[in-house]
Amino acid sequence: MTQLLGLDLGSTFVKGAVLDLDALQVAQIRRTPTPAPLAALPHHQHELAPTALTATVRELIEELLPFAPRCAGIVLCTQMHSVVLVNDVGTPLTNIITWLDQRALEPHPAGGTYLDLLATRLGPETRLALGNELRPGLPLATLFWFVERGELPPNAIPLTLADLVLLQLCGAAPGVEVTNAAATGALDIMRGAWHTTALAAAGLDQLAWPPITPFTEPVGMYHSGGRIIPCYRAVGDAQCALVGANLLPGELSINIATGSQVSVLHSAPQFGNFQTRPFFDGQALSTISGIPAGRALSVLVGLLSELAIAQGAADVAPWPYLLRAAAAAPDSELRVRLGFFSGAEGALGAIEGIREGNLTAGGLFRAALRQMAASYETAALRLLPDRTWQQVVLSGGLAHQAPLLRELIGERLPTPSRLTPKEDTLSGLLALALVCAGRATKVAEAATIVREQHEQRSHE
């Protein structure tokens, strides 16, 4: 029996599981909350303590190892667009700054915001070559904030949060896999290498950018109770989830979790009014990201449950009720714009069309879900204006939890659809583990193997 551990370092939870390569099964799924962001920071800054995150991951590994007596490796995926600076011996020089950070929107002394100035320095052609993802929360923008303030440590090494964890857990040398390299905003997408011209324009060429290495090569060894376990380089969680979905050319992916992304797969990078991201096997994604989803809905959930919590109600669980109430509520003129955070729909939300009788909890939540479905249609038409997709692929926690949302999406995008396995990132890690173990030569091959096994098991 060949087993690996799969770890998903997410924004809300760190998840782990035992990946059985013989049974093609994800087992013993565990999840633990991602450490809370550091307090006493400005509200628009979002940082995690490096030691806290590594300790959380270590505890999860130790909890899973008794269920994997023949563990042959650890594979990881990670929340994207994070950055932490370390020195040449691996000591963190900053906290982990995540994709939720908005400091690049602070006013710059020269006028406008730091993000505005960075966009001007780079220019439109370079921004396109970098994947057309320039936005607050991108490491490139965060690091530019540091350099413009004279706070960038020279010769520091920028790492993702997962690559810092690998360094601390198993002594992995600094490095990054290409999907996460692209997520920094500093990768030349066509060349698969750091964009030296962009880094010079941003004043970030003084950093020691880590080598870009494949996920298939062990980068260090984890020691536990006399066992020595190879660890593999982390990949981006968005791409990993699409591996778990077994996304194919001709399909339209809608991933709905903390945030949402709409993507299509191509054999080579395409450039346009969307983001361009590297995928596996030399393929590339065209993506619209930053579409409001679970994080934005949580604002409404907080509002609708505030009174009950203030009155001391125990075990408040508003999500199941609100989803049921939304399904039962009629459509109305009520409209909710979910751009509560900077993203694809701006940074200012709204509730409109209020009339006597329609402002109910269910009506409000239904209007929010209806707006999400409309946003997915808008994004899909940016990617494929001629509607040439043959099937819609729905994935992510909210896609599973909210049948009404799936129904509303079907009304907007009336083509055949399929719902991926619930734990799509862990299924993706199972496919990647097959490649690391030499049981498949390409990720697409491994993803098909995992999907076929899942479908066979679901029909038994």
C-alpha cells in the first residue's frame, strides 16, 4: 500500500488527508482553523505569524501520520498570492502577508495609491505579460509598498506561505512552483521565468527571487518518530482544485468558495481582458478572479445573526437556515451588490430595491445568490463571448452547499453542468501524488484516473 499525506493550506482552514494511491481514495480528512490574523494592525492589513502557521501544519501532519504507516511523501497546495520575506538562512524578516491585504491601496506621497503608481511604472504591455492580475493583495503590489517606503530588506528572499512552511518543517531550500510563482504577479507567463524588466521597474530587483522548481521533485525531508518522509513543492490551490475537478478543454469552470473564479483551459497562454495563469502539462488558464462569494456572504450572515448573538443565543448556525429561507423566498425587486471588498466588482457593496415586505432574511440572501449567478455569466462572457463552452463545471464548498445557487447559475448559463467531488483540492492532491509517485506521467492523465474512480465508486 502506497500512501501520501495531502495538505491544503487555505484561508479559513488547513485541511489534511491520507491519500491512498492503490485504492485511489482520500481518507481521514481533517481540518483545523488557519491561525487568526495578527491583531493591532491597521484594518486593511492582513498578516499571519509564521511560527503559528508552521505549528498548525506540524500538528496536522502528526495527527494524520498514525493513519499512514507507509507514508511515502507529503504533497501540498496553498492559498495563493501570499508573501513572506526571509534572509539567506531562512529566518523570517516579515510576517506572512496574505492575499487579503490591501495596503497597496494606501495613498502614495506622490499622489494616487501605491497600486496606481505601480501600474504606471509597469505599463499595459508588461502588466499583460505578467498575467494581467495587478490588484491589491498581489505580492508584487505589497512588496512595492515596502520598497517605496524604504522598508524593503535588501537581498531578502520572497517566499509563499507554503514554501516558508516547507523551509521550517523539512529544511527545504528556497524555491517556488510555477503556479505560485505566477501568483506573485512577477512571472513572465510565456517564459515561465521571473520578469526581470518588471522587477527592475518596480524596484524589486534587489530581492533574491527564488528558483522556480517543479512540484514533482522532493525539496526536503520531514522527520517524525524515526521516519523520514519526502516533501514536495506546494502548488496553487486554485489550479489544484481544477485538477480535482478534472477540468477539460471546452468546459467552463466556476469555483465558488471564499472567493470565486471563472476559468477556461487552453493548450497555451491566451491574453486579453482577463487573467492568464499557468496550469499543468504546459497548459494555461484564462481566469476572472475576485468575484464575491463566501467572504462577501459572510457579511450578510454577520448582520442577520448579530441580534441573536447579542442576546446570548447559543450555537447560532445561520447558514443552513438562510440557504433554506433563500430557496423558499420569491424573487423580488431586491438587489444586493456584493462588492464589499476590493475585487472584480469594486470595493463598495449595496442593498437596493427595498420595498415593504421584501426585506426578509431569505429574500436578502436569495438576491445575493442571484447577483452571484449574474456575475458568473458576466465573467463567462468576458472569457468566451461566443458562448462556446460545452459544459459548466461547478466546484467549491458553496457550490455543494447551495442547490439554489446551482439552479440560478443554470438559468444564466443553460448548458449541461456537472458538480465536482466535494473535496476538490484534496482530489487534486491525490492526482498530483500519482504523478510524484511515478504512477502517471502527466497531471491530466492522473486527474482522469481519479475522476473515473470517483464516478465508479459513486455508482456502486
